[in-house]
Amino acid sequence: MTDVCGTGPGGERGGGLREVAAPFVVPGPSGVAVRTRLGHLSAADEEVLRLVGDLLGSLASQDLKARCSAGLEHDGDAWAERKRVLTGESSSRWAGSITKATHDQWALARRGQLAHIQSLEAGIATIEHRLSLPVGEKGTKQAPGGYRSRQEWFAKSRRLHLLEDRLQQVRADRGAGVMRVVRGGKKLLNTRHHLDEAQLTQEQWRARWQAGRRFLTADGESGKRFGNETIRVTPGGEVSLKLPAPLAHLANAPHGRYVLAAKVSFAYRGEQWADRVTANRAVAYRIHEDTGRGRWYLTASWTIPTVQTVPLAVARIGGLIGFDTNADHLAAWRLDEHGNPTGRPRRFDYDLSGTSAHRDAQVRHALIRLLHWASRHGLAIALEDLDFQAEKTREKHGRKKRFRKLISGMPTSRLRARLVSMAAELGIPVVAVGPAYTSRWGAQHWQKPLASKTRKTTRHDAAAVAIGRRALGHPIRRRTAPPPHDRSDRVGHRTVQAGPVAPGREGNRPRIPGSRTRSVPPGRGVNAVDQNAQHRSGRSAEHEFWQQDSLPPSL
């Protein structure tokens, strides 16, 4: 659905043409995370996990409060002091994990605050522009027009003051370093006031709230036994954790450790995980409870060295597959190295309705089919470098609720992250291109020529061809056919002409051996394509000096 980014409303920004960014090979992922279920836990195991998680969660809340209170005055000494306070109530490694998680959460909130400011500024600028225009004035592709009625104009003028007040408040908070962070999630917190809509009882909500605020995360450390001293998982699948000092009496193993009755194994990347823990390399673990299913899960994560991406020229060898991202499917087409579509277009459907887990599974299923297709032919994949953050505001598209919902529902960031991670495992290069005008130019130059009586080419299929040609370094426009009547241009000039500075534009045409050129008379083959050696209108041979012979005496 590249119209929303390429040629849709606001597609041409700043009153001019959008810049077409150069294609590049997307770097691979820098980390790995795998999850497995903690099955066959006893009631005592679950009780210990809840007690440890609640205790560490309360310490994490206190640490987050201290970090937010410090604001911009926080430094390394303050960090060390926070860790010393937590060490006495838990352990040094638990304290290190808590302070690091707090730092990451505060930094994430800080980035979100900046994005909120930019969104408010964009909304204010749009409202001010539309208020300055006469009521009912139509907009252009470069900028929206005026509001439809005086009533809407008045409502938006009030909203302008509301957004300006919000912007002023957020700017003041950012300048003072004030951050508002909710452990457990703001969405779940607000659900407490709408239990009927969420179809939850107060006890069910309380269980989810407590599970979301627990802290059972331990960072790995290379050189330590099995890569983690706090939450340890042996190659045989035995899980144990170091109990905090107030809960040391619950230990069932030496050195204040508690061993769970469950044995775990990782079905995905299990060999990589086993290699790391056997070599005592760092592995981070997280234990959490899914209250809806009544299950406990263990997530293992570790960093991987940055894989050197292949050069762009290598990724283009043999062609590639270009695909266009849409709200309900991926439209893909294979192109050869010259930019010509080959075969038939492919469509990979997915359904983004339902829960987040269902949506994520749908995206993964569509991507794995696309990657298997590319792997069979040994081709790279080309996609658009999409970013809809500036495209889905209510101030930009106004009453187009369906359009805003369509953009918001497109999984651009998740799809790209998934694709890069899955493609790296199969060794498939991913090429990202600029999204400007891919839908418009694709439909203009490729939709009709690729259609036939037995095949209907959609706008999305044509956009996939445009994306692939841009990734290959070719222009999106096609080579034009010769003029229809004869060699003159009586019906208009061709749409693609060689530029004045194109090398060889006035040179001889290359002589291609074949059935029509094998019997060339002697002395004619050299100048057969030399236009200057032939007496034709407009050529230099016509303007050479000449003198007409006198008339015969008989006349």
C-alpha cells in the first residue's frame, strides 16, 4: 500500500518532489531471543517464583522512582549509589539487572517524549495552515485545503489551543527532565476503569497487574558458570535461581539457590544456546507468567556479532524479488538482473485482526513463504523503507478514519524486523529502497503493459516491480516502443530519450552478426550504420561543398 507513503495525501512534502533515497543492504540483527515453556512446575515452585518476582518488582519500582526523581542530574555516581542501596536488599547481580532495566526504561520513555513533541508540533502546524485558508477551499497534493464548514473551523480552532497547551507542558517536562513511566503498562492500568469492556473481573485484572510488575530478569556474564550466575540453566535443562537475601530461607540447594522441578529445552536455536552455555558465554534470562493461560515461560537472549552485509552489487546478481506491503497481503514479483519481470506475480495473504499474538503469527507465516520462494531461486529481497509515523495523524487526514485506521494497522516496523531476522538465518540479503512514488510510477508504466487476457495486474503488483527496479538501480520507467507509423515522430516524441550528454548517442549502432548481415557487399559493411557517410537530410554529408555541372551544348 505504497500510495500512503509515495503518492497519497501529503505524498509530496514541502511543495516539491520527494527525494528518492539510494537503495542499501539492510544490516542483520544484533541479538537473538528464544522462548520455551516452564512446564510441570509444582505449586511450591510457582509460589517461590511469585514471591521472588514480587520482591524484586517492588525494588524495581523504588529504583525507577529514584531515577525519575533525579531527572537530568543523574550521573554515574548516582547510578552506583542506587545499586548499593538495592544490593543490601537483594544481591549485587539482581541489583545490577534492576538498575540496568531502569535505565533502559527511562531512556525509552525519554525517546517517546521527544516523539510526542514532534507529533504535537506537526499537528499544530497542520491546523494553523488549514485555519489560514478560506472555508471550503480545496487542497492539493502538496498541502491540505481549508476546513469544510465554519463549525469544523471553530472546533479545530479550539483544538489548536488544546494542543498548544499540551505542547507547552511536555516541553517544560522535557526541559526539567520529568518522566512519567508506569511499571506494568499504562494500557493495563487504564483497563482497571473499564473492566466490563475488557471482560475481566477485578481479581483477574489484579492477577495480570501483579504479573506485569514482577521482575525476574537476569543479565548474563561471560566466564561465569553456564553464562549466568543469577538465573542458571544447565545444558541438561535444569533451571535454578539465586534467591534474594530476604528469601534465602526458601532455598532447596546449596549457596542460597532454588532449583525448579521443571526441565526446559529450546526447540528453536537449541543448538546455539547449548553451545553458549557449554562455553560459559553470557546468556540473559527472563521468567514471566501468562495469567490468561496459567503458564510460565522462560526467555533466553544473547548478542551475536554483526554480520558483514554483502555489497549491493552482489545482492543484485541474478535479479531479485520486489514486494509491496499492504494492509492484508504482500504483493511480490521476481525480476531479472535487467529489471524485467519474470514469471507470474505472487500474493502472500495475512489477517491482522484479533490479538497481537495472532497478528504476529500471520506476519511470520507470510514472510516464511516469501523467504522460501527467494531461497529456492537464490535471490535477494527488496522492500520499501517505510515509516508511517508522520502519515497517520488525525490532523493530516481529518475525517478519513478508514484511511488512518488502514495506515495504523499496517505492520511496517514489525514486518521489517521480522524479515531481517528471518532472512539472516537463511542467508538472504535484504535491500531497502526509498518509497517515493513507487505506486504512482509503477501503475503508470507497468500495470497496463503487464496485464493480459488471462492475467490481471493490480496496482500493488506494479508497485512491486517498481520497488524491484529501484533496488536493481534501474529507472522505474519502461523502454518505449518505436513510433507507430514510421521512423518519424509524427505522433509525439518518445517518453524516454537519451540525454544530450549521454555517451554514444550520435555514434554508430553496433553491428550484430546474423542472417541479415552475413552477405554484406564489399565496402558497404563499414559505413552501413554511419549516418554521416550517407546522403540523408540533416546529416553533415549534405552540407559539403559541391558545384553543378554546366548544361550540355545540345540544349
